[in-house]
Amino acid sequence: MAQENQDNTGTDPKMFTQEELDAFVAKRVAHMKSDSNPRVAELETELQRIKDEETTRIQSQLEEQGEYKKLNEGLKQQLVEATTKAQKIDSYNELLESTAQTMIEEIPEDLRTLVPDIEISQKLGWLRTNKSKLVKPTAPKINGEKGAGGSTSEALDLTDEDRAAAKKLKMSEEDYAKYNY
């Protein structure tokens, strides 16, 4: 049988040329694609539907990503603002704590236990309200030991800071001492 397909030279004879085969394949593919074969038409329709769905899905994802980016940027801005506000609040709290501590230090040690351990703004209010009850008033400075014959600056016993403050306020040292001592 193998010898029947061979010619006198010992090679297989070609039954079709390449051009004939290409034409045959093209004709067969065209026939398969034609409307005469409904299965191919169904598959092409299904393929087009799948491509359309995929395109729609990709567009939807890109739109969602755009919205997420906007949302993410908004959240980042809110975080920056919240961080800034938190830092301000921390610095205000430190200032309030320092003020309260200064006020507490003015209270005699044996009475400091009366200061309640409450939130700082409430503590400052409590200290303002009760300071007069807890802090002993300082006696006015009366320079009785100097006598009546001393000079005004000696009799007033003003510090250099007091003199500078009186000068700034354009007051006499006597008036300054009268209102501040």
C-alpha cells in the first residue's frame, strides 16, 4: 500500500497544491461561519455578549476606583485635620494642667488634699471658686520699721521691678505702692 502512493522517484505524490488546500480551508471556514451553521452564529453571539459584559465590568471597576480615590483623599484630609486638632487640644491641656498646678502650689500643703481629682476644666473652676478659702491672704506690706524720717523710696521698700512698673504706668512710686501694696 505504501508503494502504491509513491511514484517512480520514490517520493509521495502530492494530491493537492498548497493553494488548493488554502482555498479549501478558507471555503470550509466561511461555510462554518455562515448562517447555514446556527451553532457558530450562537457561539459568535455568546462571545460578543461575554466581551460586552467584560468591558462593562472593567468600566464599572474603574469608576469605583475613581470614587474610592476621592473617598480616600477626603479621609486623608480629615485625618490631617483631626491630627492638627488633637495636637492643639494636647497643648491646651498641657497649659491647663500647668495653670492648675500653679494654683495648687499656692495652696498650703496641708490643704492640697482637699483639691478634688477631677477633669482639668472642672478642677480649674473649683480652684477659682475655692481659692479664697484655701489660700491665706498676704498681709499688706507696711514699712513700719523704717520710721517717718526715711526717704520715700526706703519707706516704700519698692523693688527695682516695682519702680520700673511704676515708671511704665507713669505713676509715682508712692501711688504705685499705695495701689499695689
